[in-house]
Amino acid sequence: MEQELEALQESTTVILLQDSDPLCVETTLLTKCSRVFRFILDECQFEEEDLSDFSPDSVRVFLTLLDDGKLGEIEDNMFREINKMAVAFEIAWLQEECREWFRKKILAAQNEEEKTFLFEESYFILIKLKDQYYMKMFVDQFGGSDDVNFILSKYLSDLENLDIEMIYPLLQLGGDNSEIFYKTICDSIRNSSHLGKNVLYLLQNINIRYFQANLQQWSNLFDEIVELPDISVSSLRSIYTLSNEAWRAVSSDSSKEESTKTIYDGNKNMGLLYMCDDIDDIVRAVNDGKIDSMGTVIILLMRVLQTSSSSHDEIDQFISNIERLCEKKKLNRVPRQIIDSIISTLEHSDKENAKHLVSLLTRLQRNTVFSSPIRETNILHGVTFGMGGGMGPLQTQAWVYTLKHSTYQNCTQPGKCGFILREGLTGENITFIHLVTDRSSYLNSGVHYHDNISARDLCVYWVWTVILPNGVVLDTIELELPMCRWCKYWLPPGTKREFKAAYVAYNVSDYMVAK
């Protein structure tokens, strides 16, 4: 009898319920499709499971579902806890059936009560269970339609006290319906002396199309916000940034003539670094139009030769192919003094491939198809010029460069001949550098722009002071960011680096730096 009792105890589990008598169930009912239950009951050998966090009714339904092996029809008020238990105990089939049950509910939803239930469940799952699937289903079905404006109105009516995590799902649900968000923001600031965190969050996450649709309307709103008596300095900065971003978005309408020309694309260079494993990959990238500068070719060479080597015949073929493509594709040349600086630095390298790389770079440096002679290159150092900030992680700054042009010795335009470069930065890394060609951007810059200044004749580079372990100090050049990528590999361990300056090399013989 005792043996039978022990066997019964081993094959059953006691389920503890909230304010109710415990239930005794077959252990295999719990463990057959749940890794979590198997760990608790089989491996850890617990004899009971506490489900008192859930209502007794939902637990009983849950156990019945496990026995049936299918969800079937359940009451709406049971769904949340059934789904929570399916997730908590990792019951895959039940999680999938909960999703299907919810999808059918969305398709059948007609009235406000049904839609409100579905939205609130989606939000609960998004926030508590970190599952976006349900909210995505809801937004895909109802987003942007007038059928859910009542949901937006209900939650946005008390924006100041709304859980900030609720705002983004509401923005998704609103779609292109900017008016309701605009009205919400207006009502909030007109009933407050400061800019609340929820209002600022709403402004920062609204699709920029909202600003573009009626710029004057939003401009007036920004003016009202700035006049709030208790607005903080940080909020003022945020509003200034948003205002500038909205204006730039309108100004950069795709129907207008392109106002900038790309000189440097950090994201593109980063992608090439991971795409090219040997010199043949570099040739293919040039042939496919993915590389437009010999500076990029040099960056890639210093990368691929870290891990691969090539024979003299392969190098000869590489130079022949690149020379042919360089003339065909009109690749930007790299200033000769830049290659000189890299070669001088590599002479201090202790890597096996260093001499191989120096020999290759020397051949490139001596070929005028690849590099521009010193007499045709002028080194320019710019001064900062305020052109507005950026939005989110991307920030921008601008630099002004001055020149004297032999063709325009008696130029009568205001200010000096020159150009502006705009940098876009993500964190500490430069994402892009553009030559600004829109003359309206030159107001108050002290320079004016001539059309014959071309982005393809500009080469931006960064100078670093390098201190070798033996005490030797020299300046070296980087053509890419993040900075000092090649120095970290090619120079001895313990080498220290300090940023010195950024320059532009201009490959036009009739320019010289303005005095």
C-alpha cells in the first residue's frame, strides 16, 4: 500500500491555487510539452507548483487545455492569463494557438468595445511580455483608419499622465492622422507652463511628414512652446533641433536640384571593409561601381593585406586592372603626399606584410592615374560654421574653406572664393561628408561658391600624431573613420595616437590657400 502511495505521489503534482483548495494533477500533463515544467518537476523534483499568481478559474481552464491539446473557444477575460501561462512555461503549441485566436478576434472586431479589448491586450503583451507580434497585428489591421480614432482620443486626452511607453504604439496606430496629435500637443502646452516629457516624446517621435504637410502650422506651435514660462534649457534645445530638422526636410524635397555632393560615405566604406577579403574583391568592387576613389582602394588594401598575401604577378595584374578601371570609371585620385605619409609610417611596422604593402603603395604613388602630384594639390584647413544640428543620434556640423582662383582674380562676389563641407556624425564616427552646392547655404559664411569646385577633386583626411614604443614621434594620415583602424594593426603594440587635425586636399593646380 505504501509503495502504491509513493508511486501515486511521484506521478502527480499538487497545484497551489489562489484562495482555493489545491488541485492534484498528473505530472506528465504538465511536463509533456513544457521544458520549464520538466525542469521544475523532473530535474528539480518539486512535488508542487505554485500558480497562485493566476486566477483559479484560468488555471483550471489552462489544465483542461493541456489535457485537450487545443485552445478551442475561451472567454475574452481568460485570454490574458492563458497566454501568460503559455509564455511563462514555454508551451509552444499553446502560444501559437493564442496568436491564432487573437488574429481571428481582430478580423471579427466590429464595435469599440471589441477593438478596445484587443488594443489593451496587445499593449499588455508588448510591455509585460515584450512581444510585438500582437500590436503589429492590431496596427496592420486598424492603423491609420478612422475606426480607431476613439482609442487615440481616449488615451491622448490625458497625455501628461499617460505611460510614456504607450505613446509609440499610439503613433503607429494613428498612421498619417496628424491632426489628432497636433491637437493633443496644442491642448497640452496651452494648459501648462512647461513642456512635459510626454509632449516632448510625442514631438520627437512623430513622423517628419507631419511637419512637412503644414510647416507654418507647426512653426507657430514651436513658437508657442518656446514662449512657455517654465520651459527648461534642455527642452529648448530639443525644440530648436526639431524645428531645424523639419525645415531641412522641407528644403530637401526630392523635386529640387541636389544641393550637396558626397565626398565621404562612412557607412559605405564600412560595408566595403567587410565585403573585400582579397585584392580580387577590390577589383570587383571598383568594376561594380561600389568604389569611386583611390583613397578607398588604399583603405581596402591596408585591410585585406593584414590577412592575405599576393604574388608579384598577382600584384602586377591588380595594378593593371585598377589602372584600366580608374580611367574608365573616373575614380578620384588620392594626393601623393598622403601616400607618402602612410609609407613613412609603415616603415616602422613589425608585420611581415609591411614591406609588401609599402612596395605596392609606392607603385600606386608613382602612377599619376592613381595619385595627384604635389604641385597639383593644395592642403586646406577649414573653420567651423553653424548650419544647424541634427535629430536623434545623427548630428551635423559644417566647415568653411577659402581659396584663391586664378580664373577669378578680380572676383566681385561678396566674401572670399571657397566652399562648405557638411559632416554628419553618429556618435564619434563621421557618417558622411558632403560638398554643399546650394548657394543659399552660404549666407553669412564669409565665402561664395563657384560651380567648378567639384566633390571628386576633394579628398578629406585626418592627421594623427603617432608615438611609437621606442619613442619615435611622427605624423600619420587616416583616410577613414573610425580613426586609426590601420595603425592599430600595422604599428607595434604599445603605440600611442593623438588626433592632430582634419584637412582637405584639393586636386586642382590653379588653386592655392587664401592668405
